[in-house]
Amino acid sequence: MGGASTYLNHNKWGGVVPPETPKGVWSTKWRENMKKKIVKKLWQGKFCSVRDYEVRDAIKKGGLELQHDNQIMRLNVNELRQLKPTGKPIQSKFKGSYHLIDITFKPLTEDVNQQKLF
């Protein structure tokens, strides 16, 4: 029984590099390690707000899976790295501050448990 390191590679910056898959097909084991977040409501009906530290954590874990009303959207590491925070920093209730990153919610059109045929 190997841990996550048996199928995940780490780059020199501490991020996770996805395993080789044919033409962008998400492998099942890779999907299990992604950071998952449930979104209860969308801003202006189409934007999902995620905190900057959640995006950093998702990059380390290999991707982000957002769920809203039984619809799922996935972002890989390259897509997450292109996201930029919007607005001013927000003071946390407990400690520190964070920025919000708005992501246009585009749910997957095919079944998430179905692998693509090639």
C-alpha cells in the first residue's frame, strides 16, 4: 500500500505534477487527491469565489474540484496558476487576511465518473 507519493511527482517549487495521462484524461487516482470545495451560491449567478490560500492548497494537491447544485467543475494546476486575486485583502475573523479569486463556474458536460475513450 503506497501513499500519494507512489503516483504523484513533485516539482522543484513544491507543487504536484500530474501523472502522464493520454490527451488530458483525468486518472481516477489523480481525482481522489484534488482539493474539493462545495459552493452554496454563485455571485451574479455565474462566479464562484475561492480564497487565495485554498487555491495555493489546490495547486499542491494537483487540482480543484468545485461542486454547486450537483454540478461539478474541475480546474487543473495550470488553470489554477493563471488565476489572479480580485479586489482588496479581506481581514479574517480569526487571524490574517486573504484575497478572493472569482472563477466563472463552467460545469462538466459529461458524467464525472465516466472515463473518456480514445
